Amino acid sequence: MKTRTSRQQQALETKSKLIDAALRTFSRKGFSESTTKDIAKEAGVTDGLIYHYFQSKEDLLWAILDKYTLLHSIRQALAAMDKQASLEHNLTAYFQALFRNLREQQDLIVMCFGEAQRNPEIRARVEEIIRTGVELLHAFVAPLVRLDPQELLVAIRNVQTSMVFYFLMTARFADDDTQSTEYIRTSVKQFLKIVA
Amino acid sequence: MKTRTSRQQQALETKSKLIDAALRTFSRKGFSESTTKDIAKEAGVTDGLIYHYFQSKEDLLWAILDKYTLLHSIRQALAAMDKQASLEHNLTAYFQALFRNLREQQDLIVMCFGEAQRNPEIRARVEEIIRTGVELLHAFVAPLVRLDPQELLVAIRNVQTSMVFYFLMTARFADDDTQSTEYIRTSVKQFLKIVA
Amino acid sequence: MKTRTSRQQQALETKSKLIDAALRTFSRKGFSESTTKDIAKEAGVTDGLIYHYFQSKEDLLWAILDKYTLLHSIRQALAAMDKQASLEHNLTAYFQALFRNLREQQDLIVMCFGEAQRNPEIRARVEEIIRTGVELLHAFVAPLVRLDPQELLVAIRNVQTSMVFYFLMTARFADDDTQSTEYIRTSVKQFLKIVA
Amino acid sequence: MKTRTSRQQQALETKSKLIDAALRTFSRKGFSESTTKDIAKEAGVTDGLIYHYFQSKEDLLWAILDKYTLLHSIRQALAAMDKQASLEHNLTAYFQALFRNLREQQDLIVMCFGEAQRNPEIRARVEEIIRTGVELLHAFVAPLVRLDPQELLVAIRNVQTSMVFYFLMTARFADDDTQSTEYIRTSVKQFLKIVA
DNA sequence: GATGAATGAGACTTCATTCAT
DNA sequence: GATGAATGAAGTCTCATTCAT
């Protein structure tokens, strides 16, 4: 009684499978060290099939970026904030959500940071995500604090990039969240001292 | 008092030339995208010579890391601080020196960050530099402020990684230092609010 | 009853073609002097294809040894002997068959002897073939003669290796079989003097 | 008080040292697998020096063949025979001397047989040695036996090549001479049955 | 849609050889 | 005579990409 996935459906799934396989592979070994054979194997298909769906290996990279973005989850986390709660509580919750999202999309993040230095288009993408992320948080925090908007931008930018950096270098290798939680708490407290 | 190491001297220079050429090439195109031909050309020698001095292309990577380290310049910048001056002044001066050093060793930095995500040994190296950098600055600042040492560590870690991040994503592409200077000033001011 | 293995069939043939091309090339120039380009050209394919079928150039060597062996034809020659005929007649026929087989598999033989001195695995292979060849002939001759089995083994070993040596150094360059035939006849006669 | 070896003397020794080093290296790894670096290292000199004494790597091969030959020791062994003793005794002694010589010049033998299949000039050399060896032994044995000269030639050729083969495949890897001695005794006995 | 055989450019590396010192 | 830095051709192997089936 299974829903007969139409041929088109099947094709979409294969394409999606390939994108995800490519993401995992790129994140693990980097773009150039990943071979199309690796990706095909990871996706459980044969070599040639990649070129039925994508023009080139690089095309797969863009397909990944088209499929995934961090911003969506950032928006979600911000939307979920409780207007009644304290800023400290909300920021802590936000950064915890951010860490969860980073962890969920770890492959994407790691790949993007790995490639950003050598691939201008990826770097532009990363920059845009950071900028938008900063702006979104800024829009949320600005009405609640007295700090000059320009300075607030710097503060937000700094705390946000510190977080991502901490995730990349430390948090993602940790077994549990104890340290991260403590780190977030401290960072938020310090951020509040700035913006108070 | 003999200067007639001319032959040996020449060899050392060639080796050094190769390391520097490799650094430039790796930083520009990444490790895997850099070919040994590229490197040889950049150094102005023929391909084969690389293997007279190094066991492999990867060996060149380690040779680069052996030759250069950021820590030396960090130490210098800290040593140059004026004990009589205000903390704000000193920190600003320190971060400006850091930015100058980052710019001078731009190739190394960019390469390290590019490779760190996929090369565990490079990542370990980057981590160590960050950790030591944080410790050095911590040792300088701790006696001058009242903040709990653990929290101070987080504050320093955050401000330092933010700086590096800012350099990587923004400052290194800027034509002049106006923006960076402003950014540093603001960041230092905010840091002081935390540690005060 | 399907013959539509055409695709797979084609692949098997290409692989086989590569093995044969490698055998010819190795036998003509030796293993190290043979380049993969040589082999590919001899097989009428492009370089890269070798690595679709084999892991390495050396792998081709083992594939050759897996595909071919002298022992089969030795067994055939022994099986074809006429129990009614005289030992002299049978031995002569056997060695003539051996020479024909050596000539047919000349490439293999020459390659094996060329590589045996420097490649222990090949030498082991050659030793095994000689040993088995001696044992097979011994099993056939032993019941027909009175010589002590140990001594018979030496006699058989000697006559057999002499034959192979003669083939390698002389017979394979001769235009016709006249000399070889005479040589075989004489050698058999002398062998009979020993075992009588 | 050391005898001042003149510069010329020194040069001759270096050259000789290089030839011997090349022989050892070629015999161990084969001609093509031996690099000039290997040889220089084995001789305890630097790379370039080879080309001060020899035109090319191949030139070293010819120098080896010029310096060494088996025939001299074969002649010696034959000359040492005792005209009063039995043929059996003399032949046994001769083959034992041959084995000793083969063992002493093992490197040369192994190298020659390894290269003979792919290098016509080496093969010619090997053929000549075998032919001359056969002729020398023939000249010694012929007056003492009644066998037809042509047949005697075959018998001698066979026993001699069997011996060399046995040495190459078996004797040279044995720790002691027990087996070889037994083998020689048996072979000689069988040879005598032929020529008696 | 899917397969995997086939291509060919190019990567890393080796090595015989030359030559300035 | 001796050194070893330097050259450059060539070899093994990889891999993105194509295409007949």
C-alpha cells in the first residue's frame, strides 16, 4: 500500500540524496579531496549518475548552498523568543538554539568555513549569513538596550562570531553540552555588561 | 669568521625560498589546489628541486609551520606595552599590533584557517596558538582587573577570536586601517566594560 | 541462454586484453622498463583504463600469474602419453610437447625467469611450477624404472631444468625445430641410461 | 707510515669501489630498480661522483662485466684437477669448486641471470660463458670417455646448466652445503652413467 | 533513470644527468 | 677529485567527465 512515488519523485529523491552525500563528504574531506566516486558511493549510486543531475562537481557545491541555509533556523530561534522574559534569558536561549542548529548543520558549517578562505563565492555566502544573523539579532536587541546602535552592532557581531568560533574549535568535539552551556552563560552575562 | 658558506648558504636560501613560495601558494589556492609546479614556479626553480629539500608536498606544509609562528609577534607586542599607560591604551596598542602582525603573516593565517577544518594537525596548531595567545594576554590583564579569572579567560578568548575573525573576513580586504582602528577602539571599550 | 552479457562481456575482454598486453610488454622489456603507457598502447586503450581494472602496475603482474600457468599444459602432455609405447617414445613426446608449450607461453616464461631473481613472489611461483612439474613426471616414470626414487628425482629435475634452460637460451631463437628435436632425442637417451 | 697511495691510486680505488657497489646493488634490486643514489650511497660517495668515472649508469654495468668473469675461476678449477685421480673424484671436486665460485660471485651471477632476458648484450655474455665453460670441461673429459663427442657436449651442457640452475634456485639460499654436496654427488654419478 | 567502461589531462614524484663550486 | 644543488623528462596514478548501453 505504499504511496507510489512517481518517477519524478524518485528523481528528486536521488538528487537530494546526492546533495546530502556531497555535503557529508565535502565537510569530512574538503571539496578538492572529495572525489565524485566518494560522493556517489556515499549516496549509494554509481559514478556517472552525478552528471545526470549536476553539471559538475562544483555544481554540487552550489546545490548544497541552495538547499541549505543557516538563516532559516536563526529566524526560527528569534521568533521563538519570549517577549515577556528577560533579555538574559532570551539571549541564552537564543545562543543555545544557535548551538543546536550549528550542531545539526555541522557538515554545512564546517564545509563553508573550510572552503571560505579559498572560494570567494563561498566566502560571500558566509559573510552574508553573518551579516544577516547580526542584523536580525540587532533588530531584536536594539529596542531593549540603550547602547549606541553602531556600538551594539559591534558587540553583537563579536559575540556571534565568538560563538561560532567556539563551536568550530571546541564545542563540536565535546561529548556533552556542559561546557558549552557554561560558556554561553558567561558570554551572555558579559554581553549584557556591554549593552546595559 | 668565514663567510664562505656560500654554497650551503645558497642551499638554505633556496629551501627558504621554497617554503615561502609554498606558503604564498597554499594561502592563495589552498593546499590541494596548489600544485608542486605552482610552488616551484613561484620560487623560480624547477619541479624536481622541491624533492631535493622536502620529502613530499605535505612536508612543505610542516616546514612552513616550523618556520613561522604567530606567537613570537604576540609576545613582542605584549612586551612592548607601557606599564605606565592605561589598560585601554595598552589594549588598543596591542590589538593594533596584532592586526599588523596578522596582516604581515596574512598568508600563514589564511592558510591555517583554510586547512584547519580538514587537517587535524593544523587544527591542533591553530588551537595551540589561540590558547597560548589567550594565556599571554590573560597574564598581562589579570593583575589589573577585578573580574574572576575564569570569566576573564572567556572575555579574552572572545575578544581575541572576534579580532581574528574580523581580520579574516573584513580587515584584510580593506585598503586602509580607518575601519579597523575604529573597530578595535570600540571592541576594547566594550571589553573594558566587561572586566572593569 | 541469454547472450546479452554484452556489456559485462566487453569489460571482461578488455581486462583480458590488458593482461595479455602486459604479459607481452613485460616479457619484451621486463617489468620495470615497461611503462603503463606501453601496456595501454599495446592493448589499444588509454592509460587511465588500467586503473579501472587493476590497482597498480604490479597488480597486473599478479593478474597475469593468476590467468596463466604452465602446469595445466604439463598435465595435459602427461595425460596424453601412450601407456603401451616405450618410455623413450613417451619421454620424447613429452619433451616435445613441453617445448611446444614453452614456445606458446614464451612471454610468460621469459617474464617469469627475468623477474624471478629480483621478485621473491615470482621466484616462489617459478619454484612451485618446477617442483610440481618434477613431481608429475616422477609419478609417471617411477613405476617404470628401477632407480632409487631420490636419485630419480634428481635425474628428472636435472633433465627438466636443462630443457627449460635450453629453451630459454637457444631453442626460442631458432627458426625451426631440427636442432631442438635432436637435442631432445639425445637428452632422453642419456636420461634413460641413468634410470635404466 | 702508511704507503702514500698516489692520487691516481686513490682514483682507481674509488672507481673500483663504485663498480663493486653497483654490482651489489644491481644484484639485489636489479638494474632499473637501482638508482645512482643507491649505488653512490653503497659506495660511500656522493651522487655526482659516478659521472666523474662513468659515462652513465649503463656504463657501470659494462664496467662490472669487464672487471669480473666466471671463466677465470672455471679455468682455475680445471687446472687444479688431479690427473691421477678418478674422473668421479675430479668431477665432484670440479663442481664443488664451481659452487664455491658461484657463491663467491653470487652477485654477478644473479645480476647476469636477472638481466639476461631483457638485455641482449648481457645474454650474449652469459651464453659465451656457458659455451666456454662447456668447452673447457669437454676438453678435459673427452679423452677419458668413449661417448660420441657430440653427445658428450649435450651431457656436459646439461649437467652444467642443471648445476647453475640448482645454485640459483636452491643452493644460494641454503645455510650449509650438506644438500648441495649430496646433490653434486648424485649428479656426478648419473653423469658418469651417461658417459661411461 | 541508471550503469560503469572509457577518456585524457594533469598531479605527485623519481631519477639520470649536469655543473658550479 | 669530490660535492650536492639543480634540471627536466618521464613514470605511476588519480579523477572529473563523457557516453554507449
